[in-house]
Amino acid sequence: MRIRIASEHDTLSIIADEQHVPIADLLSFNPHIKSPDQPIAGYTVYLQTSNGRTISETSPGSLPICPSDKEEPLYHWLPLTPLAEMENVEYDVLIVGTGAGGGAALWRLCEHWKSQNKRIGIIDRGDLLLPTHARNLPMMNTDRLTRYFMTVSQPLPGSETDFPGARQVFAAGGRTLFWYTFAIRMNLALLEEWPIPIHEMESYYNMAEQLMNVTRTFTVDATFTEVLLDRLWRGGYSNATHIPLAADLMPSTYGRIHTDVFTSSISFLSIALNLKAFDLAVNARAVEITKDQGKVNGVKVISPDKTAFTLKAKTVILSASTFETPRLLLHSGIGNQAVGHYLMNHAFVQATGSISRPQFPFPLGTLGIMVPSTVQRPYLLLMAGPDSFYWHQTTEVRPLMLEESVLFFGYGKVSPRYENRITLHPSRKDEYGIPEIEVQFALSGEEQAFVSQLAEDIKHVAEVTGIRLESRNGRPPICLTPLGDVNHDSGTCRIGNDPATSAADPYGQIRGISGLFVADNSALPYIGAENPTLTTVALAIRTADYIARMQS
């Protein structure tokens, strides 16, 4: 490198690689230079004064000046690939949807293929919205999160009559950006009806819990929880326990960063990205599955400006949601007598109450209790405070209250039935030309009885624990939310051994189409009374393992 010291309008400067540096900076950089006339070690210095005199001298020593870094810009917090570039690649696996199932499958495939020359692509209909679970943001509390969810989500078209509470979120990470992180295994009795051996499901539950940082210690030693747990145990609810949460409670030590306390699918994408490069496109609406002679070969995609792309793939995993996955299959002419049928969701009962604060010692802590389902009680009951899982953000400013609020969440079991289904609307289409869906859903007489039983049990739990049930903000003390309101919809592409009652085989491969898999809530054959997210993640990992074996 050559440095020139020159006079420009009688002001000395240095020119190095076309960059002008004031002579004062040079003097401060090298304290051994006492004047502009002194040679700089290791460089030929050209000093030109205003009268045209030039001095040239070279001395050994010193270090060269580091060139400026010229890195490619990264315009988003998650690297994106243009659809035009993805169209030129044949992917070993292409995943449609970045929610719980899609994110878990991506992570597992990246783990399998981190040292192999395999190409993985993943697309999502939505845009980048949040880089983490909403509850990890310090400005969020329950009220703000709920209001924000209602703003960024939208009602499900075609569900107004039978499923009026249903809403969709189109964004990278999907609804996992807002879920409660209740990571609960399905009741063992229901697993006996699954097309997968219980010991195998338990192994994949272990993997899913490790991936999601599931813990039961979030509320351990919290006075609020421990006192009420003791009252429940003495009142006959011997199986009451701490709520298992997908929450990373490890501190950041030894250089390992733990910033994603509450798990979302963004956590899965992040881990995968640090294992192996993959291509991700957002604002990419999948409109058709392409196939040839019974074998999948790609996905047709449309961008927001209505430009069409065809992405080629040897294997396709559909993780678009309980509604969008069967919708895409049916619109692509791929269907059997089970696709779109056996829709499930929980009957969701909520209750509100309060309890006297002075009866608890200080500090109160947070409340998080689960009463698991049983054969006699086919429903799950959770108890929490209104801001229980934001306590780490509100402890210092929370005022002392004479009454503490308690929320009850009751999830009633709904069985898979053929008549609960989604179908394509015969005439209504969306802006991409895809038929909208119609939802037909109803509770059976037995399930309505479960709801009544659940309401009575909430009253009994309140009595045992000393909680007074009461109306709040115009809501009755106990009420059934509109069907579809809880985002636990499942079953519309269920796995199974019987082709007559299952859309996919036990590994999630759609019947009749080789290389086409499903890995979202729609794959679940039963959901019992538990939140389905942990189970969906476990099944998605299992499906990814199967695909990796088939392509090895």
C-alpha cells in the first residue's frame, strides 16, 4: 500500500486507497511522527507543499492499514432468498409453512444433513413479524399481547357459522409467536389408540421437550402456586401439578446466550440456521402441489405482486395449518375420503375469580397449576394469574393488592368425527384464485355433557382453594368461548393405519402421493384435552427422521 501526503488548498491530507484521512489522524495514529516532514515507517511518503516541493522517503517497519470490510448486506433479521433464485434449485426437501411442525422438521433435517450436500427450502405465506415469541418482548403483558394478536391475525373465512372464534396468523413462526407455551404430553390412555407405539412416542416427546426447553420449574417455590397446590391435594386433586412450560430458564453463562425464554418456531429456525444453510422465502403463497405419475415434484407459488414461480423438490412437507394444508391438497386434486375430515378442537371454558392476598406470605410469586385429564374427567384444567407468565417484567412495579385475580382455563376433549370437516367453497375464491373453505363443526351430546361437568368441577376447585368466582368486564364467572376460539384445531389430514379413516400413513406421507408429507396439527389423529403443540413437534421430528432415512 502507498500513502501520499498532499496539500489540497494548503491543508495536508493523506490519500490511501482513495480514502482521504486528515494529517492530524495520521499523527495521532503514529505518535512517532513528529511532523509531516518525518517519514512514516514502512511507507513511501510523498509530501507536497503549496509551493510544489515534493519529498519522498521510505522506511521499514509498521503495519499496513486494514482495508474496509465489504460484506454483502443482510436486509432482514432472518436471511431470505428470493423466489426467483429458489426456482432455479431442485430441493431435496421443500417445507410449506414455518409454524411448529415446519420449524421442527426443518431443525431435524438440518441436524441430519449438516455435513451433507443436501438442499432444503422453506416458504411461508406471511411476512417477517416478530423475531421471537411475543412474551419475550419486555413491553408485552397479557392485555397488550391479546390486542396485538387480534390486530395481526384475521378471522378464518368460511367459519362464521359453526366455528366463529377461529383466527389465522400468516407470519414466519405462525401462531407459535403467541401461544401460551403450555407444553403438555397427551394422556397416555389416548396414545394407545395411536398408530405409533407408545414407547416410540415417548422417545419423540423427550426429543421435543429438549428442543423446546420444557420445564415444570417456572412456578416452583412461588407462594401463590405452592399454597393452592397444597389445598388441591388435600381437596382430592392428587394429580394437580405445576404447568409444564416451553421456557428456557437457563442463565446466559460460559458464552452461551439464552435470550429466547418462551419458545416459538423462530427458535427452531434459529437453531437450524446455525446448523446448516437453507433457503427461506416469505410472502410466498403456495397455490398448488405439482406431481408426476404419483410422485410429488414441486410446489407452485405466487408472490404478492401475482408473479408465479414453480419450486422443484424431491420431497415436500406440508405444515401450512389445519385449514391451509387440506385446502392446498384439495385444490391440487389430491385427496382421499379422509382429507379435510375429522376436524377437532377443544371445547374451551373460561372462568374468573379472586382470592384474598393477605392469606399468602410475601413474596407472592406467580400462579401456574395444571389438573390433568383422566378417564373420569375428560378435560384439562389450568389455573393462572392474569399476568402469571410476565412476572419477570412486572415484579418491581406491581402494586400490593388486597385481592388477587385467578383465571381458569378448561379444555374439554373432542373426539374425531367424520362429519366435522372443512370443504372447498363451490364459488368463493381468494385473491390468489384459491377456493375458500367452509367449516362444519359441532359438539356431540357427550361433549356438551363434558362441558357441563367441567363447569361444575371449576366451581369445586374454586371452593377447595378459597377462590371466589365472579363476573369481570361484563363476562359471566364461567362461560364457554365461541367454538374455534382456542387455536388447537387439528385432525384434517390425520395419520393412521386405516386408509378409510386416515389421510396419511403413520409417518405422515399422504396416501397415493410418494414424497408428499404432512407435519402440522392436521396430522394429529386424536388430541384429547391437551394443547397439541408439543405433540405436533414430536410427530414432525419423527417424520423428518423418516425422510432422512429414505434419502440416505
